[in-house]
Amino acid sequence: MRCIADTARAPGSDAFRSLAPSVELRGFKGKDVPTISRIVADALHEHYDPGLYPSLSQQWPEGFLVATNPSDQPIGFLLGVSQVEGEARILMFAVDRPWRNRGVGTRLMDAFFVRARARALRRATLEVRVSNATAIRFYTRYEFSVTDLLRGYYSDGENGYQMARPL
Ligand SMILES: CC(C)(COP(=O)(O)OP(=O)(O)OC[C@H]1O[C@@H](n2cnc3c(N)ncnc32)[C@H](O)[C@@H]1OP(=O)(O)O)[C@@H](O)C(=O)NCCC(=O)NCCS
């Protein structure tokens, strides 16, 4: 599973928009699959089997956070797993384009850290394309640092960074 990111910004997204106070965070629900699949296809350019999301959510339900609009529709999500002792791994993280730069990603990441610490996990890891400056800046703000260069990590041959931070 690779965290593949789109580096292109939506038109007008460079301008900071108003905060999104109407956004709620909750756990993953089965009905989220179509919308999350659309966000993943657009933001991460991946098309996973729809059964992957419920299957991953069963491993650590609290690690799969969904941000929703007032209609309870997903507008972003963070899918974390804990497959290595003591570690949280961020497998997928994306916010739908119209909602970016409004603090939704920050809320997802903050809530994820709370849940990872509640599980007594001590370290968080992730992978990111070396070209994904937006995500790398975001993660650096969260004090993630590069721990490894993953040569040819992505299916199109692009290198990835592994990044990590203590929790
Ligand atoms: C990475 C991603 C999830 C971040 O989500 P987001 O909702 O835009 O994140 P936020 O709005 O919380 O933060 C984005 C920026 O807006 C800024 N911001 C957020 N709220 C703000 C506020 N109230 N005032 C000022 N700035 C604010 C943040 O400081 C942040 O700045 P940074 O670029 O220095 O990190 C999003 O860009 C995305 O989906 N990208 C495509 C998919 C992707 O690359 N995923 C990662 C794969 S590894």
C-alpha cells in the first residue's frame, strides 16, 4: 500500500479560505466507501477494491478517521494502521480539493495523534512522493522528518521518502 499523492493544486487553492467549523470528525462507516474511493482516485490516483476500506478499518477502527460535511458526507480522511509493534503508519491521507487549506487535514492529524497515543503507540511513520511538496511541508510542520529514501517506490518509478516522528 503506497501513499501516492497528487502534487497539483486546485485552482484558487493557494489563497487561504475560511476555516471549516461545520466539519465533524467520526469513524469510518461502510457507506463512506464510494465517496472515499472518489477522493482517493482524485487525490492519490489510486483505485482500490472497495472491500479494502472495511477490511483495513477492522484492524484498528480508531485509526480510520473521516471528516464529514453537515450532510455526513466524507470530505477527507486519514487511514492509519498499526502493523508494527509500537508504531502507527499513515497509509492514506487526503482531503477533497474544495476543502483543502481550511484546517481539515490538521484536525484529522491532531485527532489521529490523540488516538495513536491512547493506544500507547510510540512512533508514527508514512511514505510520500519526493515531488509532493505540499504534503512534505504539512508533515514537516508536524515534525516528521525523513528517515529513508525509497528508490523507485512508486509504480511510475518515482522515489519516495519515508518520514517518521515520535508520538
Ligand atoms: C496533504 C493534505 C491532506 C492536507 O490537507 P488540508 O486540509 O489542506 O490541510 P490543512 O488545511 O490543515 O493545512 C494546509 C495548510 O493550510 C494552513 N492552514 C490551515 N488552517 C489554517 C488557518 N486557520 N490559518 C492559517 N493557515 C492555515 C496550514 O498551516 C497548512 O499549511 P502548510 O502548507 O504550511 O502545511 C491535502 O493537501 C491533500 O489532500 N493533498 C493531496 C493528497 C496528498 O498529497 N496526501 C498525502 C499523501 S502522502
